[in-house]
Amino acid sequence: MSNMINVTIDGLETQVEAGSTILQAAEQVGVHIPTLCYLDLHEIGIENKPASCRVCVVEVAGRRNLAPACATPVSEGMVVKTNTPKVLESRKTVLELMLSDHPKDCLTCAKSGQCELQALAESMGIRKVRVTGTAMSSYEKDEASPSIVRDQDKCIMCRRCETVCNQIQSVGALSAVNRGFNAVVSTAFELPINETVCTFCGQCIQVCPVGALTEKSNIDQVIEALGDPDKTVIVNTAPAVRAALGEEFGVEPGYSVTGEMVAALRRIGFDYVFDTDFAADLTIMEEANELVERLNKFLKGEPVAMPMITSCCPAWINFIETQFPELQDLPSSAKSPMEMFGAMAKSYFAQKKGIDPEDLVVVSVMPCTAKKFEAQREEMNTNGTSRKDIDISITTRELAELIKQMNIDLVELEAEDFDDPLGESTGAAVIFGKTGGVMEAALRTGYEVVTGKELGNVEFEDVRNINYGMKVAHIPVGDITLNVAIASGLGNARAIMEEIKAGNPNQLHFIEIMACPGGCVNGGGQPHHFGDLSIIQDRQAALCEEDESKTIRKSHENPSIKKIYEEFLGEPGSHKAHEYLHTPAHVFRKKI
């Protein structure tokens, strides 16, 4: 029995699989149907047919009312028209109704130029709004969080953020509230978002079509610091940033702009430009050492928290603190690469350069909105002081905006190298930016630490190719088999944590968890990809290519890492290393 269905769309005949929607069928024949609420999540196994905005309505022969293309399945012989006067008038009316209850501050909106509502109004030739009234919604802007700004007056009830927060991330911080003009997506009891279970992962920002959800900008703080003659201002950039920054300047996805980015940062005025990858290598030294210590105790039958879980992702740490507080002893005590960098910058680097740490401003460029929250956590301060190790954290999007403000043409710059000594890194560090990368980097070092033998092939294919989902692998390491797992997305992290609560049936020893599907390349602060998951794969490929091009691909072989242990830290896991590079036991996060 055939599983294909014959349909005709705007006079174009085609065959599509049974169960397909009109929207999917239209895409197959190259007919564009506008949408606002729809997210294509079928590649990650999630059905999403909200049909809440009604922008995608079409005419179906034999049907009296217009049908939402995103939620209407095709049927044999169906004839669809997507551009009749009735359809166009309906879409225009829907948009005008949205615009009638929408702020008119497009010139100053953070989403201006990338706003899907704005683009649709332009494409449909809306020059005035025929619908007027006085019952406009009015909500106080929520700026209490260091990561996310919520402007509910701009919410168009597409409910994309709700879909991502609940169905993909399983966090449950957002849901629809109220009715009529006051209907918005909000938090429980309409609390400020920093008082909820929000992890600040920023995936809601990634999918919001308008300016209702944006990151909190710290660009002005950076400019102020750069203008202070009494401050030495340094910057470090995460691996995922270089794989996506070019997109903001018209570069095709999948092209790394590492050297051009370094050149731009120098022209902006930073005194030193460093690579967070250096600190990623440092993280592997500490995390691999901690894993070996825990594993040895476990194999001897001694009490120890197992399985050990990576602690690089701040949104994941927020998630376990709010959702699984009884399992907070499982994550590694190692700080994230960003925080390790800050600790070394304000100690080791400051000492070498004769700079008073109080006069040193450390700026981090991250793909992540949760990093803004992490930078303000008290337990990240070295030696229990009140001094922050990371002063300012900005996202990839903010860096792009800063470069444009400085009138710098990124793509025309000649590539430059990072500064020393905190700029040298390995291929293991650069793959931190993709799902499975931290696991693979740890295995490259852990294998040689445990066996004392040189690892020939450094590419662990068993922990690769995880865009969204979970993967369990069994890695031979000397006389033992290391059982590892990778989870991409917090919904999958929840599934793994529930398995651990149920008794760890897979006997896992080590787990990597990244809050954002696909890893940091899909962070909440990255350029908007508008649901095109192929862009995430392109960014991952860019990091793999950079890894392969590196002369050194194992963290423990980084000469600068060897030097910092010789000159300052002693050895991995030492008292001094714990003092600077590890956190005390995790406690429920403090409200800011």
C-alpha cells in the first residue's frame, strides 16, 4: 500500500508522505507560506503544530473556512491555494491585529532588522494599521535577571518560547497566561524570571520572533571600561563564538573567523586578546584528574559520588540545582573554562605583567546567556573574596554589535593570532563548543593518564554526531571499560538524571551534559538561526575542522598548560589548583 499522497499546491502537483502538513508539502514544491508560531522540530522527534498565529492560512478546495497550513494534514487529491485575495486579506488582518497591540519602538528595539513580525509587515505591504483601540496590554519590563530581558508588551503569543522551554528543555519556566489583549507567555504567578526555575539557557531568545525576549546587553559596560585609562582591559573568546560570528557579517555558516575576530578585538581597543580554549585545556587537566580519582575510589568500592558529570555548562548547573538538588554532588567541582580563565587572569597573568588585579578588567565573549548569570555567582570568586574573576560577559551577538558600532569590517581584516601566555590551545579545547566535545577532549587526556600509553587516533567517533538526543558509549581504557553518556538539551539531561535516580542501570561513570541542543554552537547568545538546524551542524563542522588543523590535539600536551602548572599551580588537583580552579560544593543558586 502506497504511503504517498497526491496534492496540488498553487497549480503544482506533487506527492508527499502521509501525515505531512500542507506547510511541509508547500516547502517540497518551493512554495513559501509565511509563519510566525511554527517551529520545525521533526528532526529532533518533536511534533509541533501550534496553529496559534493564523498567519499561515490557506484555501483548501471544498473547505469553507481557511486552514492553518502548519497544522493541517494533507489528504489524497487535496487542492490548495496559498495566495488568493481571501488568504492575503486574512493574513493582513491578522498582522494588523497584532500590530495594533504592539509597541511602535522599532528603531530602538533590540530585534530591529531581525524581527519576523517586522519582516512580514514589510513583505505584505502594511503601511497603516486599520484596527485601533485603547485596550493595549501594558506590562512592566522584567530586567531583574543578569541574562534575560522580558518585554511582554511585545509578546505576540506565538508561544515558541513556551514550546522550547517545556517540550525541548523540560524546564517549565514559561506558559501562556491571561486572556484577550492581556494574553502573554509569562512565568508562574508572573514572577520576575530570575525568581523561577529558569536556567537562563536563552533558547527562548533564540526562537522569539520579536523583541519580547532578548539578552541583557553589557556593551556599554565594555565601552566604559575601554575608555578608562587606569584599567587594563583583556578579553577571552569561547570556541563556539568563532564558528558563528561571521554570520552577522554575511559569512556563510560553517566558516570559522578566528583570526579576523582577534584582529577586530584589537582594533576595538582591548589591551590583550586571549582564547578561552586555553582555559578549556586547563579544565580538562582538572576534570580528567578528578575523574581518575573518583573512578579509582569507585573501583575499590569506596564511597564516592558517581557517575561524575561535566560542570562546564552554567545552564545545566542551574538545572540540576533547581530540578535535582539531591544529586548536586555528581557534577565535577571544576569551574567552567570561562571562570578558570578569569581566575588565572587575575592571579597568574596579573603577577607576570605586574598589574594590580583591581585594575584588571576581564571581558568574556560567550555563545551563552547563562554565562552572564554565572559571572555573578559568589562561589565563582577566588578565595572567597568579593572580587569577581569575570567582570563582564557579552554574547556573540553583542560582540557583532560592538564591532559594527566601532565601524570595523570584520571580513576585510587580516587574520591575527591570540596573545600569550593565555592564548595557546589545542584541538581538544576547540571542540568544547559542540556536543560531545568535552567528553572527547577528556578521553584524549584521560586515556593517556590511566594507561601511560600514547593515544594514536584521537578522534572518538563513539561520542560524536549528537545534534540532539542522548548517546551511551563504552570506551576501552587500559584494563577497564569506561561507560560514558552524552546528553544534548536539558530535556535529555532530565531523562539521564531520572535514570540515575532509578539506580543508574547503564552503570555510567562519566556524563557530558550541554543545555543547548547541539552544544554551545547553538547557545542562546549566538546569531539567530530561525530554526534551521543545518546551521548548527555547519558550526559544529567548523570546530572539527579547526581541531583537525591543530598541531597539538591533546590538552595535556599544551606547552602553556605545562608552564602554568610548573610556575603557579603545581599539579592537577593540587591544593592551589582547587583554590583557584574549583568551586565549593554546589548550593541552591542565590537570587540576584
